[in-house]
Amino acid sequence: MPWRILHGRSAQSPSDGPMLSAVRAGFDLSTKHANAFAPVFDCIGRRLDAAVCQPDFDSFFINDARQIIVAISDASWTDAAAVTAYSEHDVGPISTAADQALKATIRDCRSIGSDVSPDEVISVVWANWTGQALTSIRGNETSSKTLPDLAVGTLFSRSASVRGQLDAIAMAGGTPVLAIALNSIGSTSQRPKCSVRAIVTTFPTWACASGAVAGHG
């Protein structure tokens, strides 16, 4: 599916909807730099809550295939989030492509005497993408022209915790949500940088416009 941009001004979300509550419950406020990431996760929860209430998003969030909802926001954005849905069959290819690209980049850097770590490369990849996505957000566009699939794939391939939580929710019959909070404040084209935090929770399909709350469950 395409990456959709959810703008804060496009729809009003409940002050404490099911996705906001789920995202807050999944974020550990005792972690390092929690104060910087908490508002970003809140933004993701509110944007998803607003989208859940809209009938035109039902086909985006719910289909016959098992899927994973991925939502991203950045501390440098203004109340906006990017969201897509991956089929369970997408995860393997995306993970493999990301792992191959990461290894190739590290190999190329080291061939010219630059000893970079995987985390440093991933930080630059995220910084470049979020900067490009910000252009779409400022232009009030509803879709992202650049895709963060390789960056997301690094979470699938390198984080056993994330992959395990996604698999556990899917095996229990739920629809997992991967919420990714970024902080690229201070990043420049000369010195790109981006910190990343991710949490996994369950998507409330019952809250969709065609779900149980609306009387269709």
C-alpha cells in the first residue's frame, strides 16, 4: 500500500482514543530521552485515532490479508504522521533488502577508509528520508513521494524484540501496529542524524467505521 500522510488539521481525533491509549501504554517513560519521544508517539496515536474514525480509511486498515500497520512521525514535523499497511508477506523481502543495502553501504564506506557502524548508517538513512518527507508535509500533500521501506526494514531485520512482538500479535489473531518515533532535530545535509524509537501494539479494528463500535461487528 502507499504511504499516506495524516495531517493534524485534516481531522480531529478523540482526546484519548484507543490508539492513543495503546501507544501510550506501550511507551516506557523511564527510558532515556523519553521526554523527547513521548510527544511524537502521542502524535502517532492521535493521527491514527482520527483516521480510524473515517470510513474511507477502512479499506486501508482492514483487508482480507494479515497485515502490519506502520506509522511514523518526527519531532521536527508539525502534528503529522506517515502510515502504511504491509502484508505479512512483505516483511521478509523488505527485511532482506534492508539488510543487503546496509551491508553494502558499510562495505563501501570501509573500502574508502570510513569505519562506520550499522547504527550510524541507519541514522543517516532515517535522517535523509524524514527530511524529504517534511517537504511533502509542508506542501500539505496526502502521500509521501519517498518511501522509508529500507529504513523500516532495518527494524524488521535487526530488532528481534520488534519482530517477536509483531509475530505474537499476528499469531493471536490481532493486527499489529509498529509505531516509529523519530527525532531529527538539528540534522543538516552536511551532518544528518536521527534518533529512533519503536513500540509495537495492537490495532483496534473494532473502532473502525465498519467495526463493532459502529454496529457492524
